[in-house]
Amino acid sequence: MEDDVREMEERKRPMGTVLLCGLGRLGIRVFVRLLDTHRGGPRTIVCYDGQRVDGNDTVHLSLGARIGENKARFAARLGARRTDRRVVGVPEYVGEGDAEGVVRRWRPDVVVSMIAGGRTTPVTAALARAASRVGAVSISTGGVFGFGDEDVSVVRLEEAEGPPAEELRRFGAPGDHLVVTTGRFIRDPEPLSPVVLERVADAITVEVLRALHLRRR
């Protein structure tokens, strides 16, 4: 019986690589959930972000970040003591022209784009195209504003609605790219509440873990 338990535990060891682009308010929440997954989850988490922690980054500071610390390096510091995972922090932004090289460098199983601020769609679409070429699952958000009681949906891009989805299609993101959305966009009056961020982070984490599980089978 003890040998059977060991065998079952061995089958649940972390496996695969997840590439996280953007470690802001949403990205750090997804990172912590993946880092904290027990009996499974990714073996390697690669984090890209060129931004530094400032006084508005409440979640990062609550987790022990220092003002001025790079967000990707902070994630690597959080994960440094884990013996079952490898966390790589790359203190760089991913641009539209860099996406292909970044994905090919790490050959991830899952690519998650959570880049915020400004017009990020071209970069997200480039990451999704690159992920498709290496056979990886790609995930991003497509409008996640709200008070917190909105439905959080995960849909394939080919079925998604709203301005972010339309723009992703226009920039050539593949139809099987996964979009997580509340159906509320920057044009709408609702804020982006931490309740929404928690629920969206949950949804993204579920999709990442599901993708890794399907690869294990």
C-alpha cells in the first residue's frame, strides 16, 4: 500500500513550463496561485516584467516586495525556497517583436499574457501566435472590469465578443486562444476591483493547471 501511495504521489509531481508575461496586480496573483499548487502544477515558471514595485502595488508589498524592486525578480525571490519548482525572473518587458524569440527560448506549455497599461493587444496577439507555433496553450484577458459579482467567462477567441477580442483577431491571434473576461471593458463605468482580480486569477489558474494536466495524460 505504501508503494502504491508513493507511485501515486510520483505521478503528481510538477511538470511543464508556464510563461507569465506581466506581473502586475493580476499577474502576481496568478503567480502565487501557481507557486502554491500542491501535488502538481508547473515545474518551471518563467516571469517577464520590466516594471518596478511602487507604493501603489499593494499586493506585491503585502507579499514582502520592496519599493523599487523589479517585479519579475521579486517573483523569483518568492519562489527561491521552493524545492519542487524553478522560478525564473526576467526583468524585461516583452514587445511585439520579442514575443517569438521569448516563446522559442523557453518552449513553454502555457503562455499567459497579463500585460497592462497602454495598447497591449499587438504584444498579446504576437505571444498567442508564437505559442500556437510551438504547440502551447495561450491565455489572456479580454475586459475584466467590474465590482466583483460579474460572471467571469473563459471562451475561445473565435467565440469571444467585445473590443479586446475583436482587436486580437485583427492582429492575427489564433481562434483557440483563451480569453478570460467579465464582459466589462475600459469604456464601461465599473472599476477594476480586487474582488474581480481574485476571481479572474482563479479562472486563469484553473486553465493553466488544466492544460498541464492534459499534457500529462
